[in-house]
Amino acid sequence: MLLYCKKYGLLIFILVLIFADFFIFKIDLQSSNHELTFAMLDIGQGDAIFIQSPTGTQIMFDGGPIHKVLGPLSRVMPFYDKTIDAIVITNPDADHIGGFLDILKNYKVSTVFEPGTSNVSKTYQNLENEIKKQNIKDVLVKRGMRLDIGGGAYIDILFPDRDVSSWSTNDGSIVARLVYGNTSVMLTGDATKMTEQIVMAENSPSKLKSNILKVGHHGSHTSTSAEFIQEVAPAYALISDGKNNKYGHPHQETLDTLNNFGTKIFRTDLLGTIIINSDGEKFSFITNF
């Protein structure tokens, strides 16, 4: 009996050590990673982008449709991490905010950033009620704001530049630029060609030029004008869209515009979740994650 207990105790001790080593490795892996991580999650037809700064600050730009985001998000965040520093609602349509209801029920969120547009949908009303219920800080963004996310990385808000409460959700979409060192990503939400024109009129080419473009409105022809692509001059374009979606996204017109500028296109409907890491000088891509 004593021998059995010793063997059983030894087995438990070994298992504890193995688990401890794995847990410490995971923590070290996170804390020693001084890169910026940008992940376009495969959530079907919608937008959901996870950003982690070199110092570990985590932000979600949109949350995709309801009941789609938690699985993909769990594969880019450590299982023990249940906090997200901020969520950004680029526009209040269901394919951008539905998943935020799931996130708020499973993660502690400190701050919400919104453009000022609204939606009469039950999904939007439920989200706003949950934000108030949890007493989460709710910030209305405006052009000129800079979100310092740590380690030298920051996000500049380029639009809205005015009160957009009466605008359509797409016209009033948040446009922002993520910068880390010499690498940058243009984030356009569902911004239309009209919005792009306003952003171009208010910013010099140096403020718009970005290595990567998050293509507006899932590749719809209502976004991504040739003039905007010329100004941004992205080497890569990311499109978040669902397989065989009913909208026909991405539209051929948009693909043609990007191809005409020699921009390499990555699509979630073809590649799944797209993860990009930056060391401040160059990007590395991981697809089919």
C-alpha cells in the first residue's frame, strides 16, 4: 500500500511539474515578445481585429457577428488571459458589434471607443445597455486623438472629424492608422469613398501612407477608391469576408483596383485567420491559423 501511494504521489508530482513548466513557458513567451501582433480573425462576414502592443496592451477593433468571435479570439490570446484593455466600435452594424456582447460576458474590458453613429437594432441597444451595466468607460473618438498602446506603438484617429450622429453607419465609420516603428496599418472599418475623400483632404500623404490596408467594407465597391489606394500605397491589403456571402464581397471592382496598384491581397474567406507580427521594421505573416 505504501509503495502504491509513493508511486501515485510521484506521478502527481511529475504531472504538476510538466504543467508548471508549460505554464511558465507560456508566460515567458508572452512577456518576452516585443513585437506588435495584428490578427484579422476569421469570423465569417464581418470585421474582428485583435491588436496586441509590444508591451501587451490588447485592443479589439470590431467584434464580428454574434457568436462567432470567441473561438478565433481564444486561439490568439493565452487561455488564462480574460482581460482586454479596449474595444473599438468602428460602426454599430451587427457584423461589427454582435461579437462584443460575447466578449463583454467573457472578458473584462476597460474602455469602449465609438464613432458617434447609432443603430436602431436590438443588437446595438443590447450592447449599449451592457456597456452601461458594467460601467465601462465610453469614449467618443475624434480626429486628432492618439491612443498610446505602449512600446512605441500608437493608433491615430483620422475620422470622424465632426459630429456624425446623423450620418449613415458606413459614412461615419472610424478610420485610424496603427503605427509601430517603420510599420503601419490603415484601419478603415466600413468607410465609404466619400469618407476616404474627407480623410485625404485633411491629411498629408505622409500621414496616410501605410504598409497594410484593412480594406473598407469587406471589399465592397462602395469603398477603396483608386485615389485612396494611391495615397495609402499599401504593399498588402486585408479583406475580412465570409465564404460565398450574399453580398458578393469582395467585389471585382475593388480587387481590380488593388491589383492595378500591385497590392498583394489576403482574404479570410480563403486563408482563415490572418496573423501579422511586426518588429517595427518588417512584417511577418501567418495564415491558415
